Amino acid sequence: MLAPRLDDAADLAAVHVQTWREAYGGLLPEHFYDDAARVRRQAMWSQRLTEPGGVERIRIARDAGRLVGFAVRGDAVDHQGHPPVREEQLFALYVLARLHGTGVGQTLLDACLRGRPAQLWVAKENGRARRFYEKNGFEEDGTEQIDEDLDGLVVIRMVR
């Protein structure tokens, strides 16, 4: 897995929006996946890639030279009133659906966390992601909330 380059922001945005559509298409409204969402994501990625330490917290996967997935880790943070229970947090791990089951997600997770304890938040209805994290030693800790940033989607915390 690779660290991203500064010029990867547009590709990261495209993969971000596409993987969200694939993962949450029936759970979130269309404005999470439209052209304006891609523009917002590109601005977000441009900012993250230029922040101090930003590139070191992100890992990307490529297939035939094209960006196909990414993972982001960092110091754990308070999440809408829930204080962190681990020092490190996996903030995102997304791979294009056509590559699910190929090991790309596993390689991204391993490159990002290197087996260390961490916490993450995942959509309660995203059974595939939850099973993947369980396979990697994460367990639900009983913390559940409605994520207002995600249009009221219910998320749960998992820890290892």
C-alpha cells in the first residue's frame, strides 16, 4: 500500500463518492453522491493531503495504476459526545465493490493500523463491513448513535 501524492485528491474524491454510493446507496440521500459531493470531497482531500502529517495517516491502493481504495487513521477523537476508548481510530476504509474479497481492504487495514488496538465507527446496517472488522478482531462495544452528519444513519462503535 502506498502513501498518497498531493495530486491524488481528485482520484480520492472520485473513489470516495463511488464507494459511498456502493456502500450506502439505499441508506443515504442522493446529495451524498452527486457532482457537488465530488467537488466537496476533492476540497476535503486536498486539505487533508497538505495538513502536517496528513499523508502519513492515509494509505491508498492502486490496481493497474488506478486508485481503487483508501484508508485513513489518526488519533481517536470524541464522536458526537462519545469520548474515545482507544488512542487510535480508523476513520475510513473504502474499496471499490468490484475488488471486495480480493484482499485489498485487508492490505489497507494492515498497512494503516499494523495490528494495533483502535476504534472505529461503522454503519449499523453495513453488515459486510462489520463482518470484515470482526474478522480482524474488532468487537462492538455497545455504543450506538444516530449520526446527524450522515442524515441520521445509525452507527456503532467497534474496538480491538
